[in-house]
Amino acid sequence: MNQTLPENRGSAVIIRMLIALLVVVAGVWALFHVNPDAAYLWVKAVHVIAIISWMAGMLYLPRLFVYHSEAKIGSDKAETFKIMERRLLRYIINPAMVLSWITGLWMAWEIYGFKGGWLHAKLLLVVLMSGLHGYLSKATRQFAEDRNSKSARHWRIVNEMPTLLMILIVILVIVKPF
């Protein structure tokens, strides 16, 4: 389905995108123009909060897809899942991912100087997590358009991927094996 947005809705989307871009640019600018010694613990705290939020969403969204894929298209249940998925992605997962990246890159640069094999491995896994995020974003759009072609079993398997990536990332960050 190729639907065009009403003019006022299209304007609202553009305004939201511009605000989001402004917030990201301001956040990046602020992080790279603060005293690292004074900011580190605050940046680290925000990073941990953002990661927890991102992971909560990444673990919950594919579970919603499991149930949504079993719901009859057009049913009240399916329409409720669409709302839940869109809101989870838009208001929790996306902002949490952006904040995780901003604060994580700041710490990687200011604290670790982008050095350490564990850090490079962690960044690779975070890129994979971000790719999975993109896959789930696309799936959210497909569900919203009633175009999901994946089974509940597929979504159950996908639901395990964030857990596996998270375990590996946490081990790298805590143990720093190399």
C-alpha cells in the first residue's frame, strides 16, 4: 500500500525529524565540549539507562511480533499490536539507541581513545545490534501495512538475537578479554 500523508501530517513528520536531528546534533556537540573528568560518571549513567531502555525494547518488540503474526489481519487485536509496536519503536527504542550511540562513542573516544581489541569487538556487536534494530523497524512498518510474511516461529528465533548480542557485549565490557 502506497499511502500519501495528509499535508498537515507530513508537516508534523518533517518537524519531528528536524527536532530529532537538532537534539542529536546538540547532544553530540555538548558531549564533545565538556570536561571528560567532570562528565564521565554522568555520561556513563545516561549510557547505562539508555542501554537498559534499548534492550528492553529490543527484547519486547519481536515478542509482540510473535503474537501479532498469529492475530487475524484487521482484527482489534492486530490493530492494537500495530499501535503498541509503533509507540515502542518511536518513543522508547529509537531514542534509546541514539542516546546509547552518542554516549557510547563519547566514552570510547574520551575515555578509551578508541583503543583495545575488546572495544573494537564490542563496537562490531553494537553495529550488529543496530542492524537488528533496523530489521525490526522495517518489520514494524510491514506489520503496520499488513504485509508481514514471517511466521511466529521466525519471530521467536529473532527474539533470541538481542539476548545473545547483549551477553557478548556485556562480557566484553566487563571482562575485557583482549
